[in-house]
Amino acid sequence: MVKITWKIAGKDDITADIPIGNTLMEAAVDNNVPFIEGECGGCLSCATCHVFVDPDWYGTTGAPGDFEEDMLDMTEVERSPTSRLSCQITASTELDGLVLHVPIPD
Amino acid sequence: MTIWHPSDDGHADLSDHDTFTRGVPHNTFARLRREDPMAWCEGGQFRGYWSMTRHEDIMQHNRNTELLSSARGIRMEDQTYEEYVARRTFQETDPPEHTRTRIRVGKAFSKPVIDRQSEVVRGLCCRILDTALEQEEFDAAALISRQLPMRMLGQILGIPKQDLDWLVTKGDELIANTDPEYTDHILDRDDTQAYRFMPFRSPAGADLFRYAKRLMEERRTRGEGGGVLDLILEPDDGDNVISDVEFRNFFCLLVAAGNDTTRYTISAAIHALACRPELLEQLKRGDDAIWRTAPDEFIRWASPTMHFRRTATRDFELHGKRIREGDKVVYWFVSANRDETRFDRPFDIDLSRSPNPHLAFGQGGPHICLGMWLARMETRILLQELVRRTARLELAGDIEYLRSNFVGGIKRLPVRVIPETPST
């Protein structure tokens, strides 16, 4: 298990223990994190699991892959320099304590 | 007052299109979910197939494209390899090939791009409704539901207005290729051998291809570009250009998908509002919150795309059944959307349902509907404008269903609309 925190502007943070090997999209859906839908099941087809990785953690999560890079142009909230699709990040021991910011649509 | 009760005896033939002319056989799906969730079904004129009916099972398998592939056909129909190659679109591919194509066209259908079209959709909805409501009694399927989706797709693709009615007719011939009202070449009754290399095994495919070629030439002459069709014709990173056949199939896919599915959602929604006046009242009183959840609830309720098929790439077991390599497996999204274990009161419409994990767009897998943001927006705005204009809505005759187990719903919807008195 690793601890992941989702920060949601205007709401309480959600912190949960996530089994190693699960994607952070699955983790968000399991923990009812608002605005993270993951509609395509993690197949890089929908861009509904967009998160801003906290800048302190971006070096650890790493940059998006090629397909993910293209899909980040289709997110509801415009991408930032630390944007990722959370279906492409897998919980691992290095990510224990990771902080993600949830993009809030208008 | 209930909206609609299924009348099948729990043992309906899912391969027979006639079954669906009485509405979706939900008693059969409920029994299968309960007793036989991976059920072997005789395929009628085709080989038999496995019916997967539970929400949980479809969610688990839909993303597993290595086990259950789209690259050997996605409808119940059996195809030879030659037929498959001649007719395939990116719907009939698996990742990563599928992902590459999808990314090329995805942006044009992404939420931010679609959101920018909302005033265009509203303008279309107002014109359609103002025309329809000139009469008190009319067929809402013909005058409302059938009008909106193709007009909107026409805007997105840059199709001249005068061609839209022709395109609706051709789109109907493609997808409704099992209903004699819409085609002279009924897939399961007539000899369609001559069209086996055409999209949807229909001669409409050839007509649409000629049309698309001419459209693109005219657009090029006028110096227009940047549309969805231009995107798909651009060379990819490896300088590959899609073939004429692939372009034809993609255009037919857009026409078929853009024409048909949302039409049935709109009809199902209007039917529900006519049968349950309190739903109309809820929407009239409702604030922004209800308009965020209501469209998806109507889409769940309608489930216009009832199934897609996959093919097993190796032997596996599920619920005690041995599925063999090459077996067809059908995901019944329409059944998953009534799954009692996933939805509280699945046979009721709850306009505030949230979360609403329905699978009407093929959620849980890479082939999730490309047009889902457009579908949600069209449903929302059409209903907002209808509700605003309507004091009372009643059925004015018997409804009729499309003859199809694939994409379908209410095709005839006689209604009486008592308009809202204009406020002074």
C-alpha cells in the first residue's frame, strides 16, 4: 500500500492507501474522487482521468508517454506542464506520499 | 404510472431482429444475468455466440483486447477475411493501431472542442422544435429525433445543408439494414452477397463513398480545410496515407454513428416525458445540477447501441463455460445498463442519478464512443429547449420499435404537445 493524496480546490483533500500495481485512475474511481471518471478503463481513449501532478513529484512520476502526450490535448481542463493521465501512472513504493491536484471544470 | 414494461417471456431469441420490434427483451436479459451470465446463443443465420450480460463482466473484459479482440469483426454477422478487410474501420482494430487512428480524429470530438459548439446545437434545436411544434400532434421521432444528429454532424463535417436529408436516408440504410422500412436490402432476409465488401453490407456504402470523394474535392477547390475529414486524410508521422477504401469506411462510420444513436436517446427521453409527467415537471423546475445528470440517465435508459461483439484470441473459462479461440463474444451493453447489482432501481428513471456508471458508450474499453460528448450535449440542449416550450406532453398513438438487435429504439413516436403559453 502507498499513500496518495488528491487535492480538490474548495473541498477537503482525499487521502487513501492504494495497493501497489493499481493505476491512480482506478484508485481515484475507487475512492470517489470527483471529476476523475476514467471512462475508457485506462485505454488512452477518453482523457477523463486528467490530473496535475504536484511539481515536487513530477520528477518521480515522470513525463507522459507518446500516446498520452497526444491525449493530453483533449482534456476538459487545459493541460499544465505537470499534467498526466492518471490511468498511466501505477502505484509503486517510490510514489508513497504522492500529491495530485484535481483539475476542476468551469 | 410506469414508462414501459418488457413483455418477453424470459426466453427471447436475441439473434432474431423481430424480437426487438416489441422493445428490448429485458426479461430475457434479467434471467441471463441471474442464471446464465455467459450464455451460448444460437446465431440464426450466423454461427452461435456467447452473450455476456453482466455489468461487472463487461467492465472486466472490455479493456482486455488481447483476449477479446475487435480485429475479427464487431457485429454478430460472420465475415470472411476478405470481407473483413474490405469493410474495416478503426472500430475493427485493437490498440495500439486503434489508438493511433483515434488520436488523429479524437481532438475534433473532445470535450473542449464540442463545448464550443453549444450555441450551434442550440440554434439547430430551436429551429427543429419551432417547426415541429407548429402542429399539435406529430411523430416526434420523425420531426425531432431524426432531425438533430445529422444536422449537427453536417456542421462538423462541413456538409452543405441541402445534402443532409439525403445523408439521413443513406445513414438509415446503413445502420437500419435489418428494418424493411429503411432498406431494400434486408441483411437477414435478402441476398446481400453482391454488397459483401461494402460497409454494413449495404449498397448505400458505395453512394456515400462517391459523395464523400466529391465533397472533399469541392472543399479542396474552395480552399477549405482543418475539418475531421481533412484530419483523417493527412499523412501520419510515418508518411502513410489512408487508402480510398479506408476513407470510404470511415466516412460511412461517421454517417451511420452520427445519424442514429442519439436519435434513439432523444426518442426514449420524449417517450419517458410523455408517460411520466413528473419527469417533465422535474426538468422544468430543475437547476443546473439536474441538467448535469439527466442526459446520462436518458442515455442509460435508451442504450441505443445494444451490443458490440468481440472474438476470443485463445481459450478461456468464465462462469464455468469454456470459450474457444475464434468464438464470438457479444457484450450486451443494454443489459449491463439494467444490472440490478450495479444500479439501484435500474428500471426507473432517476434524473439525479450520480454516479451513473452506465455502459451505453462502451465504457471500460478503448472503443468508448468517439462522439459521447456530442451525444450528451445534443441530448441536454434538445431537452432543455423542448421542456421550455412544453406545458404538457402526451402520447397520441402506439409507438413502434426499429427491427434491429444492434442499434435501435423507438422509430415512431406519435405525441401531442400542449405548448407553454409565452410569458408576457
